[in-house]
Amino acid sequence: MTKLNVTVPAVDVEVNGVKYRKVDRDAQVGDIILFTGEDDYVTTGAFYAVARVDSWGDPHIDDNDGDDCDLSDVRIGGFEVYAKVSGTSTEYREVKRWAEPGERIRIVRKASGEDRYKNGAEFVVDSVDGDGDVRVTVGTRDNVLVELREYTVLESATAKEPAPKRLTVGDYAKVVEKSRMFTTEYVSVGDVVKITEDDGLSRPFKADTVGGKNAGWFTESELIRATDEEVAEAKRKLAAVTTTTDSRSQFAKGEKVRLISGGDAWPLYGFTNGNEYVVADPTPSSHGNERIQISQVSGRGAGYAKPEQLAKLTIEVGSTVRLTIKDGEKPEYGWGNVSNEAIGTVTNIYGTSAYVNFPEQRWWHALLSESTLVTDGEKPQPQPEPVRFKVGEYARTLVAKTWIPKGSIVKITRDDEDSNPFRSVLLDGSANHYYTQDELERLDAETAKWASIGRKVNEFKDGDVVQVVDDSCLEVEGAIKNGDIVTLEYAGADMFRLQKTGVDGGNYASPHRFKLITPVEQRFDRMELTGVEAKAAA
């Protein structure tokens, strides 16, 4: 049912903490009405929210079946209008987090294809699953699934802020104060550090910089928890510095890496290519300024590798990952539109699972164990956008259209800048059609000219009429000179004999020494009429 459960005191009515008062005016969106008429699908004496007001001024509600109901059609006794009492509503703030049963949520990013609720709708949470998705009651339908990405939690603006959670090992924090005695020169106020040890004493937290250097010891008051944005910005700045200074700074102490090359040779004796290891010291004092100290996952042994010999294995927000599912198995949360080996970007991490944006599907839910970090060399490279065709350019058609076969040579004569923009005309002007960018293959003018007679550039044939452009190597000096019009006789091996009336013998040349005037197929002196054509000509 969609009727509202309300508390009715002496003067006002209250709906979910918001007070409404009876008014003598037409109903508006945001009001509620007390139905006093009679109808099979609307309960007499019940309150309903005004969903919309139509062009006639009639208010509409959702009836008990969730269907639209025009109150002008059920005015047997009519209805009373109640407006929200100013200043009495509870103020809320939206918080992006997992909801708890009994909390109120607001829909802010409705799933595609979902028609049971709209953005802006609010519900009380009935239950929560292990992924932050919740179940709510929508109208007469209970147990409706709302995914974590679709909602925010509505917290009372007057509610007491929860006490901040104490920092633990592995958390990132921002330095708000530092001690000269207990902190190092590697850290300043405002820097982000990572907690590596907590001994529970008066200065409990030992920390490293984002780059893995020792930051020293801190009291609880000298640190505040860093936001995801602050951590990401600190890593971005580190990466920017790394590209121009020390490439080892991209690795942090304790980070897992895979050895790519150099194994079982000094200074990596006992370390095998392809195995996983741990960064013991990103910038050791030994082995100069080019190697990183690594150790076995157990902490034993020490080897020294160059940054390019290691691949990072830590998956974080912003990491590029590949979906890696064993043959015969399927992902924990199903395939969706994604296939094995797909590459995407991590957008959120929740415990042992993450949301990944793949080209085939955004916000795809996966276990971290189902994802493999992609190295920079494996990442798909962005492809340049094709250069847009210009009016006057030539192209070969890649699809067949009315009167223009596939593979025809056309000239672009207009660009309407719409979904089918390029007006293209056959070179003889006999037909035209409109094409998209990917339905045409660009040709330069010379290629188009030769293609129009079915040849490649500088593809000459026996019988072609050409003009000499380079007479420097002709055998009979002066007999044939630049500018002369001659006929070709194919002599083999890409050589032609130049035939000119009154000139005998020699005069062989390759194609770059002449240019085409008339192809043999178009020579008037060699054309033959068919019987029908000859009779018509007569």
C-alpha cells in the first residue's frame, strides 16, 4: 500500500518527523491530503502524498496499488489539504557510507532500468547485506534491493558526531604537528604518512612517508586520519617527483612486488624471476642510488633490484587491473557484461572486494583476489581520434549505399556536422550519398585519380599515352625530349619503350620519367563500337 502511516496530534499531523497543518487552498506538490471520499483503491480517512498537479490544476496521488490517481475522479466527499509547517522539519545531511537497518536513505544514482523508485526517493532500511546493498519496502513491495552505489545515508544534522576511530597500523594520516626530537627531516606539517607501528605508549605511532622513508614517532594529537582524496593527491605528487628524480620513490616499504628480470644473478642471488617479494627498503644506502632492497615474503634474505626489474602488486583506488578468473570458474558476483582478461580501473575498495570501471560495464563488483594489477607496459594505449574529413577530400567507400557500390571513389562535397554528415559524390557526378566518418577511407588526390581508372599510382600499361618529364637517360639524344607526347610499349621489368612517330629504336625509360596523359582504355583510336552502337551511330 502507498498510504502514509501518520501520527495525528490535536492540531497537526506528523509524517516521518515532518509536521503538516490543514490549509484552505489548492493542493501543491509537497503537500499531503486527507482523503474523505469513497473509492475502491483509496482508503477513506488515510493520508497520501501529492505526487503531481496536472495542467487542469487537479492533484494526483499514488493509490493503494501504486497506480496514478487523479483526485478529480474520486471526489465523492473530497479531500483536505495539509501543508508542511515551516521550520518544523528535521534537517538531514547526506553521507556516503554503508547504511544500517533502521536508517533512512536517499536515492541519488538510480540503477539503469530500475522503475520502482526515482532519484530523490527516501526509504527506511530493512536489512543490509555484506556488500553494503540494502533491502527496503517500496509501496506494497517489500524486500526491494537497493545497491550501495545508488544511495546516501541521511543523518540528522543535529545528531552527535561519532568519536573518531583510533588510527591503526596500515592507516594513512595527515601530520598536523611534529616534534623535532621524534620526527625526521623527511616529513612536514600537512604531509600524509602511513602508520607502520603502534606500541600503545604516550607517543604510540611510528610512521613512514608515502614514499617509504622513516617519518618518526607521533602522538595521537599530532595526526588526523587522511581522506582518500588526500592520500591519492600525496601519491600523485610523489609520482610526479619520481619521474624527474628517483624512480625508486614509487615503491613503499612493505609493498609486495614481482621480480621481472635479473633473478639468480648478482645482486639477486636466490631471487627468481616471476616470484613475489617484499620491499624491505626503497632507498637503501648501499648499492648506489639505483637499486631497491627486497626480501622474501617471510622477511628472510636481501636482494637489490632496479625499479624497472620490479612490478607493483598492491591494488589501490586508481589502479589498472585485469579480471583473472581460472578456467571453469566464474566471478563471485557474476559476469555481467564483462569477460575474462578485461582491463579496467578500480574506483572503490571495500575490504576484500572492489568496484571496477571496465569499458564494457561501469561499477562492476569483483573480489580483489579476482583482479591482477596491470603494469604500465600492459595498459591499453589511448588511440588517437581519426582526423575529420574536409570538404574537397577524396575517399573510398567502405559500405554499399544506393547507387554507390562498396569500394567506389568519391569526393566530399559537404559536411552537415550531424549524425550522417559527409555528402560524397562519385567522380563522374552520377550519384551521391551521405556517409559517417567510419564508412569512408581517406585517399589523397593522386591515389584517387589513379583509383578512378582502376589502377595504383604510377601503374602504366602497354598502349598508354604519356608525356616525357625527364629525358636525361634516353639513348637517342634529342630524338625525344621533355614535353613530348609518346606511346608506351611494355618491355618488361618495369621498363617501357617510348614510341614516337619518326623516331626508331632505343629510348627505354622507367615510369618516373613520364606522366600519364590518356590511359589505353580511353584512347579514342582504339575504341570499338558494338553492332547496335554502330547502327545507331549511322
